[in-house]
Amino acid sequence: MAWQRCFTLTRAHVQAGGALPEAGGELVVQGEDLGAWAAAQRQGWDKLSPAQQWLLGSTLGLEAAGPAARPGKLTADQKWALNLRAARQFHAREGHLRPARKHVERLDVDGEAVDIKLGTFLDNTRRRADKLTPERRNALDQLDMRW
């Protein structure tokens, strides 16, 4: 339903003579960030159904992002940094670091919303505490990590 809503709003905008948005925040209609949606369609082209690909291509002229435009995979250190940032954000807001196992923390990363599975990360980190570097353990200790 969300995909169809964004598609319909984007199609209406283009049919009314508007330009297809290229990036997040460029065009927000009825609370939907159509620029972010269009960019996500390009990036996730391979995950779309053939019907969705056809609709995007034939109606909006949208195509898959080229290999150079696709974001690279995050390194282990980059993933750790994102998870730690999510933990700090949660701790600053809640005053503790005891989220539910299924808790997802939303971060703003360069204008894009990124969901971090914070509860899972912390649970897995507790299980592997003996393998953490002293720096990483200290960073979590500063947030009153419950080991």
C-alpha cells in the first residue's frame, strides 16, 4: 500500500508537469518524501517485482541506479559505529541502555532514515563480550551497558 501511494503521488506530480525528484527532501507531498522514495526505487531495483519495474520505467522513466551510484557495503567498523551511535541516541533519550530485544532505533544518516536493530545488536554484543576490544567495551560501559 505504501509503495502504491508513493507511486501514485509521484505519477500525479510528473503528469502535472513536475520534475521527477532525485533525492530525499526534494519533494514532500501529503507527508510522503517522494524524492527519498524515488531514490530507494533506483537503489533497490533488483528487489522490485517485474510489474513495479515496468510501471516505474514506462510511467516515470525511472531506471535502476548504475553500479557507481549504489552505496557500497559497510565495513565492520562502520556497522559498529552506526550501532554505537544508535545506542548513544537511545541512552540520551531514555536514560538507560535496556531496549527490548526487538527494538529498532531510527537514525538520520546524511538525511536518510536508517533503522538500526539496537535490541538485537546489544543482545549479540553481550553474548560476545569476551571478544570485544577494550575500546568498544569501554564505549558501551560509558552508556551503563548491562553485561
